[in-house]
Amino acid sequence: MNCLKCDENAVFLEPTLCKEHFISYFEKKVKKTIKDFKLVKKTDRIIVACSGGKDSTTILYLLKKIHGTVEALAIDEGIKGYRNKTLVDLKRFCEENKIKLTIYSFKESFGKTLDLMLKKEKNPCTICGTFRRYLLNKHARGYDKIATGHNLDDESQAIIMNLTKANTELLLRSVPITEKKKGFVQRIKPLYFCSEKEVAAYALLKKFSIHFTECPYVNKRIEMMCEKN
Amino acid sequence: MIIMEIFIEKTNKRIKKNFSGIAKDLLKILKMNSESVLIVRNDELITEEEQLKNTDDVKILSVISGG
């Protein structure tokens, strides 16, 4: 199947584009989100919440390309066999792209890794998310914006979950930029309109050295959601 | 007989299949949703409409990171 814009073979179906045109389409979409929602000002000091996965690595790369200077902030929750691997990828990426990286861990901050915390608790994502957001906000103070790799799939999932729970407060946070609030660093989501598959394709085509793996607690989260409903 | 080797990154496993046909049919056989994976043939990203041969080196990457 050929690209809609040239005679090259398509690498992506919706939209049907070749490598070169897909990269251009993706970058334009991210730039449009940044411009339309005024995510970034020229003078902003931006830190990117990174995991070493495809989404945050993509936004780290693109914000450096578009904005110039960015820094990376990572949280090591202590998920054996998963986070240690993605952090190796992140360290390598930051070294290659000359980006300052700071890592804080659950173990140093709270005395326990996530793996140990979950021996007594059932819901992995609630525990992990709460502690991770706390550390990200704490260590992003002093910066104007914190960028996260939330994509269209993440946001759609959050909207559906919060609609079913009738949680209007969280529902209103599903936006490309959060409101200014005392004690909280403003969050921006430049991948807001990019699907998970588009982000993965971009990361692959740009040859980012990352693992396409899932968090081992994903299935436990789905089990919890099924039990509740 | 040459048998296709398929690497599935999500499970970090390499499987062998006697397959020749369109990539989306391979995904059906493997019970995979085309929306949640990328298909790489001989180190190049391809769409699920592409033809695969037994001699191809195929990788299937999960796009869901959940992290």
C-alpha cells in the first residue's frame, strides 16, 4: 500500500503514510497542540517526567527539538525487571542527547520499593500513582511546567473511568494543560491528541533505543477494575 | 522447509509458524489486536496489509506500555 502523499510504501495505516510523511505528520500534530493550547512560553523552564518508555522519551526528544532546553526527571518505583530496564534506556538517551537527568526512588523517599509495598496492598496503580505524583510535583518545584507523556489513549481511558465514577473534579483535569494552582507545578501533555500506536510508531521510526514492554502490574490493575465493577 | 520466526517483545518469546500471507491474518492466528501492536519485518515498520513470507524476520511490538 502506498503513502497518500507520495509513491513510497506506507508504514502506517490511519493515516496511510510513509516513514518520512508519518514523522512530519506526527511532529506537526504535537507542535499544533503546543501552539493551540499555549502549552509552552519561550521563557519557560520545563522538566519532563520520564519513565524511559516510548511516550516520555518521545516528548523529551520533541520538547528539546521545539523548545530548546529541557531537563528530565524520573522516579524509580522499584519494579524489578521493568523499571530498572527502562531507566537504563533513559540514562543512555539523556547522555546521547545531552539532557540533564535526575532520578528519585521510592526506596530513598519512602523506605520501600513498590514491589515491597504491594505485599500488603492490592491496588498497584493507585499506590504507585499517588507516590509518583507526589515525588514528581515535589521535585519539579522551581520549574514553570512539568511535561508528561500522556497520550490520547491514556486520556480517553481517564475520561471514561472518571465518567463512570462521576468524578467531575478529575474529569476536568483531562486537558492538555492544567490550571495554575498554589503548591502544584502546571502540567502539560503535548501528546494529548496522539494515539498510543502513533507514539509507538514515531519512537520506532526515530530509532529511540527503548523497550516496548508493559508494566508487570497492568494485569493486576485490570483484575481490580473488574472486581470493583 | 523454511518456517517463519516471530519475536514477540511483550512476552520476550520467539515462536515458529509456517505462515505465508497478509500480516493482519497472522495477527488473527496469534489472537492479537492490530490496534495494540506494531509489526516489524526485516527491521522495517510495515502496515498490517503487507504480505509476509516464511523467510521474513518478523517482530511484533506491543504499543501499550502502561507505565
